[in-house]
Amino acid sequence: MPANQGYPRWQRAAAHSIMRPIFARPAKMWPMGGRMKSLPLIALLLALPAVAAAKDTPTKQRPPAGMAEAAMMAHDKPKSESWTYKKQGLSLAPYSKIIIDKTVIYNGPDAQFGKISAADQAQFGEYITAEIEIEVQKKFPVVQTAGPGTLRLRVTLLGVEATAGGVATVTHVLPMGLALNALKSVAGKSGTMTGSLLFAVEVWDSQTNELLYAAVRRKSPGAMDIPATVSTGDTVKEVAKDLGRDIADRLDKAQHPAS
């Protein structure tokens, strides 16, 4: 029985479609008299985590310099990229509607976009706004006009770590990579070669413009989230969906606290 026959058909098909172009090279392109030697996939997969090691980013030391609320934020954990401000005694119960602003693309000196083009950054911003609005309005009214009992939310995209499209998918569907990512999923870590988003979320009272909440977070899709590994755009969409669900759940919980 083939080593991967016990895995679902869609996983085997995905791995085959991605690896086929590699193994379908003409014989003359391969050394050893045209005879292809086995590709050491296990060694490759074991080496990938080192390639994807986390970088020492500026936001591990300080909140984004270009954010007006930076001085108000507290570091949640040393060497993390998690920063938070919350109005003392904040309750979301009085709020029954929300305005979702267009996602802002951060251009401060510590922006973390690497080689991602300005056009792609703008596209990712549109993805984020759309996905959050879709998820939030499933549980909470989204409106366009400021007024009493209405929140205003804005996401600022601070940086994007690109997904190694194709390679990331292979590491999720081949047996060795599947096992590795399963372990990461249990540990709450991101998948091998899968990118991430660094973003800020700000929430105001839309009528008074008082800042209620601000946070900086880095988020990746779950380690077993196969669709998010196809491209950086898919990674952005999946992270935005998760963020939208989290926002919707928090707002819904504030309106319907457990009795």
C-alpha cells in the first residue's frame, strides 16, 4: 500500500497536483544519466521550520511609531507583538450597531510589508474590510451613520508576511508535513511556510469619537487550514474571516451575556 493511501483523497490530489511539475521534468534535466533520484522530502520538510523562523520585528519592542494611540498601549507580554489599550470600565452593552471603516494601509517607518507591492497591499486591505463586514453582520447590525449606541471600528494593516504558495500547501498535505502541522495546531502555532498579518484594531464611540479600545496583534491561519496556504491573498482572507468572527462574537456576547 502506498505510504499516503490512508490519507483523504483531496489531500493526495493536492499534493500530486503541486509536485507533478517538479517530477515531470524531461529526463535530460536530471543528473545520473537521466535517472531521477528520490527527492529527500523528509529532509526538506524538517528543514522548513528553520527557514520560517520568526523574525525580530520592531513591534516586539514597541507599538507602531506612526499610530496616534501608541503611547496609550501596554505590552501584553515581553517580546510579543501584542499591545493593548482598553478604556477603564469599558462595557459594550450600550452599543447595538457598528460602523466598519475601510482598512487603512500603514506607511510608518516600521511598516512590515517586505517585498509586497503597494498594489497588493491595497488589495489585501479590501479583502480585510470585506471579510470582516461579512462576518460581523451575521450577528451584529452594520450601519453607515454615526449616532448614539453606535461603535466605529477601523483596522490598520501594519505588515504582511508572505505565504510560500504551493510549498506551504505541500507541507500541509504530505504525510510528514501533515504530522508536523497537526502538532503545531495542537500547540496553537501557525503552519509551516504560512504567512501572517500584523494589524491594529481601533474602536471608538461614533458619536463622541472617544477611543474605547485599541490593540496590535499578529495573526496566522490555523496550522491545519489548507485553503489559507495557497497564496498570500488566501492567507489574508482567512485571517480576516477569523478576526471578523472574533469581533462578532465579542459584540454578540456583550448584547447577550450568559445568564
